[in-house]
Amino acid sequence: MSAPVVTRFAPSPTGFLHIGGARTALFNWLYARGRGGRFLLRIEDTDRTRSTPQATAAILRGMAWLGLDHDGEIVSQFENAPRHAAVAAQLLAAGKAYKCFATPEEIARFREAARAEGRNTLYRSPWRDADPATYPNKPHVIRIKAPQTGETVIRDRVQGDVVIRNDQLDDMVLLRSDGTPVYMLAVVVDDHDMGVTHVIRGDDHLNNAARQMMIYEAMGWEVPVWAHIPLIHGPDGKKLSKRHGALGAQEYQLMGYSAAGMRNYLARLGWSHGDDEFFTDTQARDWFDLDGIGKSPARFDLKKLENLSGQHIAQADDAALQQEITAFLAAKGASPLTASQLHTLGKAMYCVKERAKTLPELLDKAHFALTSRPIEPEEKAAKALDDVSRGILRELTPQLQNASWNREDLEATLNAFALSKDTKFGKLAGPLRAALAGRAVTPSVFDMMLVLGQDETHARLTDAADG
């Protein structure tokens, strides 16, 4: 029986959750969740000058918005430094690593001379095979003994087999002269100790895999499955940057995109399942596989994101959508909706969530359900409430009091009234929109009446008629 799948997301807490990092987290989450495995979170906070608690909090908020829940406790790479150092000491004791006393100045002079002579600048330490009895009592680093002949093959599930000649690999430093572990060592030890079976990350780490494999093999540890995914580019084909717009996952939350829509879009950004564009979380978990990831960089397309966000809003469960709106307003620092507003919004969902690409668009469509009397019409809507229109509303209001409050009867009542005025219902729509919502553009007049109910509709029409 094969071991359960364990994936991880390991961001550096030096800023927000980048959209590329969010996609990496999503791919790891989907792969683990779709196989009954575990998805772990590690904060790579070894860079103490740049790592901040605020950045860690921002990453966690971004993941929470995207619904990417992790298993177990969050691992701090910095806190594992003693374990990393112990592994370096173990390799040293086994003769698979050595102490190197070369100074930075000596290494720099070697490389300058190699460049001047057109030689390979890969540093070969004279201490690799030195007798420990000759070691001086001075600062040193610990280097791994890299293989010097043959090839290292990275068997990558996305990139295919990547072959690197071992004479192109240096004796990588494991511990610095101050005894602190380097990133390459820390990553391998943490992944091994966390039981990570699949390393799914950006292809900017592809070359790192060959160097990290040296540690796995020297320790006799099983090498994980590698899957290096292409980076995300902007619409112009260049690496995604600030010039292309928002970079952080939370920026898209603050713009009001659907979290489900963002998950759908990020999943499709570099991965495909046939021609499917729109799919649910359940389908994504069931379908996602490493074989569906392409080798070419994906291009970020805001229009596609908007389209998918709108489709997910339209098909969302009303209660879940209300919760997302509540979270959106909180993230924006906006006033929360009252219990009464939430109740009316729930009744209005069926007529406002269609064709709304973002939550702000939905809330704008639902303005009529969220506002309260007295309604202050916008300038364009106010023009529809002239003296003639007010007179018509005064005549209409008593007839609506006697109507059965369902769509069929409301349509019949309003159409009959329009006919009695020798006009069409369309001529009544402007004043009714202005009276009920204070807007010139609104959902259907009948939908607004049904959502607001008979008493509130009557009150708003009376207010407008009395002007």
C-alpha cells in the first residue's frame, strides 16, 4: 500500500501572499485533498531581518480567504535550526561533509582568477579531503561532499527528466561559519521530518532540486516526488509584476472577487482538465492531477477571473454568499450589515446575484434592499419623478394595496393600470424605480416589490408621490 500523500506550502513571511504563491498553495491543497492526504504549512522565517509577524498574518489571512485549510500546527523553520545543525553534524561525522576553512576573500580571488583565465568559477575547496588532524583552530563552514562524476537526474512530474552533470555541482555550504544552517539544508530536513511526499513549487526552484537531492541521498532519505510548475506571467508575456496590477491575494478579496471564483481561476492558470473552464471545488479536488500541468508559463487574465467570479457568485448558495459578503465588508473595514439588511438581502439574492462579477457589483444591485426610507433619488432617477409621475403614483398606490402580492397579480395590476392611462408599463418603470430604489438602473420592478413586501413598497411609493 502506497504512503499517504503529504504536500506542503512554505512561504517566506517577507510580504503579502503573492498570487503566484496562492496558486502554489492551491495546487498543493488540491493534490492532497483529492487523495485523502495531508496539506501542511511551513513558514520559512530563517531570514530574521526580513521576516515579520505582520507578513505571516497577511499570508494566513490570504489563505483563509481562499479557503486553503492546512493540517496540523504551523511549522516555523527558524525554530528547527538546532535540528538542521544536527543533520549537518551527522553528515560531517559520516564523512559525507567536511569543514572548510577557506575565507570569503580566498574564494573571491579564486573566482576572479578563474574568470580571467576562462575557467569554470565553481569553487573546489582544498579542504575536501584534508586530514582533520590538520584543521586549524579558526572559523569554518561545513560543506557537503557533492558527487564529482556522473549525472543527477531530477525526475520531475511537470518538466520531465532534467539531467545535470555532477561536475557542475559545487560542495554546497550546509552550515555557515556562525553555525546557522543555510536555506537548502533547512528545506530538506523540514520536508523529510514533516513526511512530505510531493514537493509542488515554482520552477524557479528547479535547479535547487539537484542540490537538495545531495542531502537526501547522503542521509539515505527517500527523495520526494518533484513537480516544478511554471511561473505566472502578465498579459504581455513578462513575469507578473506590479505594472500588471494587483499582486497579493488579499487585494483581490478587497476588490470583491468571489473566493470560489479565484480558486477556480488559479486552478486553471497552468492546469487544465479537458476544455472545462468553470468547475466546483469538489470537481477540482477530484480532477486535479500533476499530469494536467503545462510546461509553459500561464498568463494572468483579469477578464477571465471576472467571468469566473461572476459565474460562482450566480451559482453560490445564498447563505454562503451572505457570509462572504460579511467577510468582505469586514476586510474592507466597512460597516457591517444589520440583521434587517441581511434578512432583506437574503430575500433579494435570487434577483441580484445574476450577472454580478464581484461582491461590490452585487451590493450595488441590492441597493434597493439595503437602503431605508426616506429614499433620496440620484439625479438621473429624480428626473423621472416630475409632477405628472407623482400624480400617477398617487393613483397607483391604492390599487396595489388591494393586489395579491405575487408576481402574476402584480404584473396584471400594473399592466392594467398602464392601459387605463393609455400607455405601456415601460413608461411607469422609471418613476417606480426612482420611488423604490432611488436609482435609474435597478433589478426588475416586480422583483423589488416582491423582495420589499407590500407594506414597504406602499410606504416608498407614498413617500415619492407626496414628494
